[in-house]
Amino acid sequence: MNYYQQYKPFIHFLGRFFLSYIVATVIYQSYLRSLNLAIFEPDFFTKIVTEQSVWLLNALGYVASMGPSINEPAFRIYLGAESVVRIVEGCNAVSIMILFTAFVIAFTGRLKSTVLFILSGVLIIHFLNIARIVALILGLNAYPEYGNLMHDVVFPLLIYGITFVLWIVWVTKFSNYAK
């Protein structure tokens, strides 16, 4: 048996993963480059995430608002009159959604189940990201001394952990490898 035949499933996995990841990343980066970021307004996805985070804060009874940052492509979220966080392009979780999608495509399944799982997973990641941002804002407001720990460790661990769990569910329940 030659090496290609022996490692064919792994080579196909890597090929599908990297091809889908690179294609999606190039498309998203091209979209970002097409924007006029000189006006200091972030992309559409970042705006939606910011608006939905402010909406959730208000729904929870806080007085929250958003405004543009004056010196970078970001939005500021305010609790009352105090700016608590800035939301930049990296906060919108699109890069995590791209990674999630590439992994699901790499562990291929039936087309219908693949598409439905990707759409469901992206929505779960999006809503989890909104909850993450709101929890981070509330945490920073109450415990600013733990800001770095919350932003750099706790909340990334949460969103990547849930993404990992979604991958496990995909591979064990829905992909062609589940059989």
C-alpha cells in the first residue's frame, strides 16, 4: 500500500479544511479591504454585533448606548454616560465562524445536514458572542481590575470551548465519520 492510499482520508481532510478556510478568509478580507475605514466606521457585521449587544443590555434593564470611536474603526458601548468597551472588527466572531465552517466542511457529511449544521452553528456562535460581549461589559463595569483576565482568557475560552463542542457534535453525530 502506498503512502497516499494509507493517508488519503487525512489528506482529503486537510485539503478540504485549508481550501474552505483560505477561500472564506480571502473573501472576508477582500470585503474588509473594500470598506472605507478612513471614516472610522467598522464593517457591517461589527455594527450588527454592537447594536445587538446594546439591545440586550437595554433589555436586561441597563441604560446602554453606542457611538462611533473618534480615532479608529470601532464603536464604543456606554453604560449610562461611561464608555465601557470598544467593539472592533475582531469582536464580531466572523473569524471563529469561518474556522467553524471550515472544520465542518473538512469532516464532510450529507449536503443538507452540512448546510443546516453550519447555519445553526454560526447562529449559535453569533448569539453566544453577543452574550459574551454583554457579560464582558457587565464584568468590566463591576470588576475593572479583572479586565485582562476576562477579555483575554475567560471569554475566549468560553466561545472557543462552545465551538469545540459543536465540532465534536458534528463529527460524532452528523458527519460521514460518525458511521
